[in-house]
Amino acid sequence: MDAVDLAYAGIASQAEMIAAGEVSSKELVQLYLDRIERFNPRLNAFRVVLAERALMEAEQADARRGAGGERPLLGVPIAVKDEFDVAGEVTACGTNAYGGPAQEDSEIVRRARAAGAVISGKTHMPELGAVPWTESPTWGATRNPWHLDHSPGGSSGGSAAAVAAGLVGAALAGDGGGSIRFPAAYCGLFGCKTQRGRVPLAPHLDAWHGLVVNGVLARSVRDTALFYDAIADGPNDPGAPSVPPSSFLEALGGMAGQATRPLKIALASRLPPSPLTKLHPENRVALEETAELLRSIGHEVTVREIDFGPMAPPPEFTAIYLRSIHEEAATFAAPQRLERRIRRLARLGGMLPAGAVDWALGRQAAFAARVNEPLADHDVMLMPVSPAPPPRIGAREGWGWLRATMAASATVPYAAPWNFTGQPACSVPAGFAPDGLPRAVQFVGRPNDEATLVALAAQIEAERPWAQHRPAAFA
């Protein structure tokens, strides 16, 4: 296989090729290290590249394969968002306020290694994951491979840029208000936020009081399904959903099951009135074209708006978000080195009444019941991922905390509610705008029903393939 084709093959195909002896893990790791050396200076996707360590792990994976070892990700390189601990490396979280190196891997990293994955490096994110663009005073701006003047989104922007540019086949990510789905949408990837509790959070078992879900960014639905099957919590894991997980790959292969029957899909785009959240024409086109595609393959799509209440995101989400920033900022070795806007947000979060989080969590069930009313007689909800395309690099440079926070809030109204409710949602590519930037739509499923989302996304991918598209500058 051509080297560029191999770089963009995706982790499922790479795992199969390594298992068949068609390529070695060491060859694949070296290919990616060469591409990182060539392209990362333009993208700024990686904070640190673990070249020697990755090559050593690749040699060990090749030895295991030679001895007949079988693991789902054996020898496949992945990257790690810089909010997850990798033993022996600092966890920067987008800032320079960090302390010493981590003593052990985060649980999601440990499980990825146990599945055979090789860790190639750590990717950039905004400070504390607080905004949906990946720029920071410490580490600079990460750029979108499809248009270098634009952001790849955030907070998992470095992970998305690395995968979209073919610097790695998949990368760990996290989503506290859209931080898997925005970068996926902006970079032409599939991004699935699973049900709360499906993917391990340890050592941060209640990250952002339940808003955060850990996960992966990958090129295709199959890549994503393979990864989640390899690392997801089982029914006996602490904090796992009460409904046991079904296999993501079975859902993908089971298009003969749920998703080939005609689904009832609720199309929603209306938000509470706000001058900040007007739906961009290209995002509306993506929504309308996807609705027509769904109808053409036999699904029923009807307009059914969602009652988000007077504000989106809801004030309950905002209260938890602010309090979580306050609490996380206090965990750093040198919080005085956080950027000024983050310090201001942390102080604001500290000023909330002591019971603010309990108040918000106490309203969670009623909010979920209201926004999920369309799912009483529909299988899936279809809506935008965000109101607008990715912002330009530096567009928020010099903005104060209030203006920047308002811009962040205006990005998340379609995505953040599902972090508050905890149910699954995914970003699915939907073609390209005239300027070359990817477009996307969002599917939201019933609680615990990732299977329908995965199968439906796979149908869309079969009809409108996206994984073969590559940014010209990185082909």
C-alpha cells in the first residue's frame, strides 16, 4: 500500500494489516513519526511526540504478533489528548500551570495499551478545555488541516487535527460540552459522545460533575466502533450505565437490524432567540441535505423542534461548567500561571453559592424529560452540531473573559444539553462548504442507545463516504 494511503487507512484497517503481517507496527509508527516531523510545525497538533518510546512499544507489539498474540488494536498507533495522564509525562491540559510528571496512565490510556495500542504523543487543547477552540498563550494555536487559517475546534482540537492530517489513525478525546463533536465537525471526522459512564473516567470519576465523557476521534464509524469495543466499561465497572453496553461493531454490522428498518427522525434547528446563535447558511444546508438523504434511504424525517427553555445552553449547565473550572483550576501546581481569562472564570465559579451544583443536578431529570419529548415518538433527533463553521485563528485574540465566554457559549447550544442529560450524540460529516471546510450534522439518541446512532451513521457513511477525503496540503 502507498505510504499516504496507509497513513489515512484508519485504525480498523491498520489493525487488520498488522495482524495479517502486511505491515509491521514499527513501520507504521515510523511512517507517522516522519509525517509528524514534516507536518506538525504547520499544524501544531502535538505538544510532545514520544518517538523513542513509541518505537520501542511497536517492537514489543511486533514480537507479540509474531508469537501469536491477538489484541484488537495490537501495534496500532494512537495519540492522547493532553488532559489524560501518560506515565512519565506531564499532563499540561493546555496550560503551563502543571506540576510533575504523571505516575501512572489514566484508565482510558491503560485500556488502550491493554488493547495493544501504541502511544505516539500528546495533543494540544485549550486551557482546561474551557473553550471550543484550541489556542492558548502557552502553546499557541492549533490549525485546521482543511484550512490553516481556521481552528480545528476544541477542546479536542489537537487530536482532531492530527487525525484529519494523517499524523495518526485515531486520538483520545474528551467531551464536556461538545469537545469531541465540534472538532469532528470542523475536521471532517466521525465523533461519538457515548452514554455517560460508558467509557472510563478514572482517575477523575466525576469529571465536571458528570458533564465530561471520554472518547476517541477517528476517521470512520468502523474505526470508532472498534476503539469503543476495546476500551468501554462493562456492566460491573464502577459508574457504568445500568443498561449493559452492546457491541459497537455488532451495531455496525447489524445494519440488518435496527437501522435498516425505517426510523422516525425528528429534525430540529430552533434555539431560544439570541443574536449570537443564528444558524449559518452552510450549517443549514448540511442539515437539509442530510434530511433529504435520510428520506431517500427510507427513513421518515419530520420537523419537531426541541423545547430548550429560555436559554441554550441551560443555566444548569453553565453553573456546573463554572464551578468545575473553579475546582479544576485549584488542582494545578501553579494556578497563578493560568491565563487571565481562565483565572477570572475560576473566580466566578468560586463565587457561586455552595449549593449551585446540587441545584443544577436536581433539575437534570426534568430538563432531560423536556428536551427528550421528541424521542417519545421518534428514534433519533437530527440537528446542527454548532450554529456556525469553525472560527478563524486569532479571532478571539485579546478578548476579555466575558466576551470570550459569550463566544464559547454561542458555539455550544446544540451540543451542551446532551452532556447535561448524559445521553449519546454524534457528529457525522455532511460534505464540504465552497471554501473547502467540512460540514457536519448531529444525531442524538435515546439514553443508552448508541447502537442506533452507530448503525445510522454507518448508513450515512455508505451513502456519502467521507473517510477517503484528505486535506490536499497533507496528502
